[in-house]
Amino acid sequence: MPDRHSRTFLGGGGQIHALAFAEFCAALVMFALLLEGVLVWLAAPVGLRMSAGAVYVAMVVIVLKTWPSTSRWLGWANRVTLLRGMLIAIFAGAIIFPDFMARHVDVMALLALLALLLDGLDGWIARLTRSASSFGARFDMELDAFFILALCVALLVLGKAGPWVLLIGLMRYGFVLSIRLWPWLGRELPESRRRKIICVWQAGSLLVGLLPAVADAVAAPIALLSLLLLSLSFMVDIHWLARRRKVALHG
């Protein structure tokens, strides 16, 4: 008789092990309970249930469609990343309710701070448990990119920065789309401390800009500095990729 735990479910990325599928279902239940708690605690608009829920469900669906069929369960690092996704989903879902965001910007900033702290924790756990994987790294990176974009939109909605702030969150997506036109941009980049520092600076500076105590006259310049540093970082990486392309063409 086959082991009932060996059953799999068909997903977009292949077979999803029953244990992993059960964990994703449990995560959805946990998110629903967390969201209901936020709704009651902050007297949040009912629509937040729909907006935040849609963000998180979309997140889980994308993860399921790319889930490696060889993984039997999430692992602690991916569980932390999924938990971080819950906080980010609530934050992103609240953005379409500007009045609610303005009234509870301190709580929203706290959610963002917790998400930022968990960002460092999942990588540490992956290294500690020797469970680091290309999927986990990609999951973490994509969630980071979405988080940055959500922070940018929040600053815009709260009137702390102009529409230009969206360039910070959209630049990475623009780069990914550019790979379709110029495939050489998709070459793997070497590890870079500069890239990691600027990524942390982005999230931290945008988060600081959200704080009620930080005036618009301070939040906007901080975000602008983040945009300039990010632009410089992309220029350095594109230059490196262009040089390697020329070497390959003439080699």
C-alpha cells in the first residue's frame, strides 16, 4: 500500500508533494486569522479583506506554480519568507485605502519593519539549517522586489513623495523586461556587497519615510537618494554585463 504522505498534486511547475501542499493550505488559514485580527483591532474597512487576501492568494499561487517537485515540504527558511509575505500582503492591501493608511501609518510602518527584520532571518535560517536553495533565494528576491514597490506606492499615496518614487520599485521589473530584448542582460551577476547594501538601504529609507515623525521635506530627499544609489548600482551592473558581452562576441 502506498504511503499516504507520498501523494502529490499537479501544479504549474510540476508535482507538488502532499506535505508541501498541506503547509500552503495551513499558511492560507493562518493568514485569514491574522487578517481578521487586524480588521477587528484597527476597525479596518471590510475591503481590506479582499485586497490583502487577493495579494496573498496571488503570491501563494505563483509560488505553487514554480514549486520544485523534489521538495517534500517548505523548510523553515521558506516558512519565514511565507510569513513575511503575510505582513507584506496586509501592508499592500491597505494602500488602496489612503485614509486608513494615514490614520494607522504607525501600525503599517510596524508591519513593514517586521517584514524587513524577517528578511534577514530567513537567509540566516537557510544557512543555519543548510537548506539554502535556488528556489528559496528566488522566492526571497521576488518578495523583496514587491515589498519595495509597495513601500514606494505607500509614500506616494501618503503624499510624502511624488510619482517619481515609483521608479525605485519599478526599476528592477524594467530590467527584467529588458532581458527579453537584450538577452545578454540576463547573464548571472557575481555576488556584490554593494548590491546588498543598497537593497537594505532602499527598504530602510522608504520605511523611515513612512514614519509620522518624518516630515515630507525629509522623506522625499531620503527616497531621492535611494533612487540615485539604485540607478548607480544598475548602471554598474549593466556596464559589467556589457563588457562581458563584448568579450564573448570577440572571443
